[in-house]
Amino acid sequence: MTFSSLLECEGIRVLLITLLAIWQNRYISCRYLVISAGPKLRSIAVLSLVILCSFITVFIVRHNRNEYFNYKCLENINLSRLDSASFYISKTHENLPYLINRSTVNWLQYNDSKDKKYLESSIQYLREAISINPKDVMLHYNMSVLLECIGRRDSAQNISRRLLEKCPDNALFCIGAFNLEYKSGEMERAVSHLTHAIKLSPKILETDLWKQCALDNSYVKKNVIDFLIKGADQDSEDPIYLAKYGKIFLCIGDTVSAKEYLDKSIKILPNLVYPWYYLAEIEYCRGHEHQGDFYMRRFFSFGRKKHGDRTYLSKERV
């Protein structure tokens, strides 16, 4: 019932065990419990309490110290003072979150200076983090990125393929696999990974990654679009699938198919938010202002219900 990372701290583990002991003994009725507290027992009880309070105090001080230095690190990152950020994060203890942050700071320093000593440090801290929590898939993904940067592409690909076996429907892992296969010249695998990533997250078609890839490699662009179109299932009754494919067709310029998929998705599940926005975009592009305004009002209505008072505006209308 708690975050698993909480249990990595010795202090919290002791407190948890203490609470479990108290909880386990709450069923013992006090009227049947008689304790003869002599001077020796009282001394032991007082000493135990002092030790426990001291332990908790040390834990709190250590925790606050780590939090302070981590905050100063993030503050300096925002100010682009990476040397100061590295100084502050090095003051934290070597537990999981701070090891990850140390790795991140060194990665930023490498990007800024291209000095490989920072990259090596980033990898070392990440290895220590993985040794603490080997089941965190994001740590392994980050390791594959770092290994690729130092030229160990085979190792990076092995990690990437294992991640896809565990999490085949993770768009980020698919993009990572695409990048590795693309750089290795394995275009068929690259196309397969990118196609699957777009099916999971159609907004990839609006990113610089897709734009650059489409400019640099017509083979990848053509085959990805072909596979996306061939894989479309208009008979699907899944509104999320239909909404995603509506977005895909909109991004590749097929507004007729996009409207068909989007209309069907909101017919099945009218409270989906973004299909209304995409339908408004289509109508505005066609010059149908009245119908576009109708869809946009629906988008605002459902968007406010879902996101509170946050306001959404169409780029085309601003």
C-alpha cells in the first residue's frame, strides 16, 4: 500500500516494523495484560525510547539535508549552472533517487561540454541505481541511451530488445528501438518499431523526430505511412483505437478518413475530449466555420470537465 522506494530506507523499514508490531498486539486486551515494571525494566524502556527518538531524529535530519541539496541542484540546473548543480547533488547520500539525479546531472554536463568523463560518470551512477532497483525499466532504458552514446550499440540494442519483450506497448521504448535500428541500418526493423510507436502515440507524427526522418529517408516515411494505412481497422469498436487512427489520418492529410474514424469514436464514447478538437480542425480547414465552432464548443465543454478551468485554444483560430 506504499511506494516501494520507501522501503529502501532503513529508517522507514524500522518504523514500519514497529507499527506492524503495535498493530499485531492491539488485539491483546489490557485487562489481561499485567506488566511488573521494575527499575531495570523501566531503564530499558526509557533507553529504547531514547534510541528510537534519536534514530528518527537522525533520519529526519538526513532526509531534510538530502532534500535541500537536491532542491539546490534542480535550482542550478534551471539556471544552467551545471557545475554548481553537480556540487550540490554530490552532497546527497547514495540512495536511489539521488543516484538517478547524479546520473542526470552528469548527462547534462556531457551534452553541454561533450567531455566523455561526464558520460562515464553518468553511466556509473546509473549502474549503481540499477543494482538497487533492477526491476525499474526506465533505468534500463536510460542505460541503453547512454551506452549508445559511448559506441556500445550492441549492448544498447540488447537492452532495448529486452525492454520491448517486457513492455511491447510502450511508445517510448519503441522509439528507442527505432533510433538504434535506424542508426544500425536495419530499416525494416526501424520501420516496424516506428509504425507501432505511432499507433500507440499518434502525436509522434507532429514531432521533430518524424519531420527529420521524413526529410532524410523517404523509404522510412513511405513504408511507415503504408503500414499505418494497411493496419487501419474501421470496423473496430474500440473508441480509443478509432480516435488514435483519426489523429493519424489527420496528420498524414487524409481528412476524409480522419473524420470517419473520429465521428465513430465519439459516437461510441462522446466524452472523449480531443476527437472533438480534431473534428473542429477538419471543419475549419474546410471552411465550415459554424460546424467547426460546434465541435470546438464540445471540446471546451468536455475539456473543462476533465481538466478543471484550464483553457484550450485552437492554433488555427488564435
